[in-house]
Amino acid sequence: MSRFLIAALAIFSWSVVSDAPQYLFDKESQIAAGAQAFAQTCYSCHSMKYMRTDAVSLSGGIQPDQAPQWTEDSWNGHPPPDLSLITAAKGVDYVYSYLMGYYVDETHPSGFENIVMPGTQMPNPFAAMQGEQELVLTDPEVRLFQALKLKNRGAKSPQEFEDYVSSIAVYLEYASDPSQAYREHIGYYVLGFLAVMIVIMIALDLAYWKDIHGDHQ
């Protein structure tokens, strides 16, 4: 692929509006399913070094002793990165769109190009599951689902595949900040405590000024 074409695709990729993963009501189950999907599809190449003691990751099959090890010259000098903090660095929408963004390109060495990161070194890990997508729109500011169209279905239905990728993205979002759910949980108690204290302070203030006004009558 020529440098000019890669540059053109890079410019186009910045114009694609990222899509967001589908969050389930039972987010804990979705995170657990995502950990299992990550172990099945991603863990052979990408490590999760900051999740070595995380119970969700361990139960999903992400075992520290099975983490891949790469030298700096692996993959033509681009070894697969650790993904523990990928959504903190890139955002969950970016990660989800990247995983959903592969399409057939016979000029690419792997046979697939990525609309979010043109020229990516990462082969399409979902070719058998998703099937083959084709690029149908190159207008600026299009959404990902508008730019790509499924040409040949894979082993999973489109909805099943979207759920699968969404679970991976949601798990990676959890991995970047595992304490988020706990903070959200205690947040309700903090707000309740503050509400009670406000009521108490208002009552004390009214009682205080009532005594002062009574003394001046």
C-alpha cells in the first residue's frame, strides 16, 4: 500500500465518529463475560499486567503465568502492547470501534485493514467470528456502522458478535479503573449522608436564630 493511500486513510479515520459498546443492565455479568472473551481471543498476544490479582480477571482465565512475553524486536519492532490501561489512554469508544473496524483489503499484508487505525500491525482476530466487512462510505463525519457493511457473515450473528466485542470493551474499561463500581456504590451513601447533614444544619440554624430573635423581643 502506498504511503499516500495510508496517509489518506489516516485522515479519513479521524473523521469517523466512534461508536459505543452496548452496556447491559447486569454490568457485572458483562464484565465477567468480557474477561472470558479476552482470555479466549486476546490474551495469547496481549498481556494484562496490572490485573494479576484481580478476581474477575483470574476467574475469566487471565492467569499471570500464562501472560505472553515479547521482545522489543517482535512483530517487526511493534510487539503487542499491554492492554491494562488501554481505555484510560484511548477511551472505551475508540477501543470498541477499533475492534469492530476491520474490513477486507487485499492490498494489506493480512488481508484486512482497520478504519480506525489504518496500517495497523494487528491482524483481524475476529475474521472467523464476524465474517468479512467491506468499506462502503468514505464521507467525512460518518459513523462506523455507516462506513462498513457486512459482506459475508461469520460464525456468530451480527448481534452475537456485537455483544461479544462489547463485553471485551466493557471489561477493558473495568480493567482501567476497577474501583469505579465501588465508588459509584458508596456514592449513594455519601449523598444520603450529605442530605441528612443539610437538614440537620438547617434545623440548627433556624433554632439558633429563633433564640437570638427571642432575646431581642
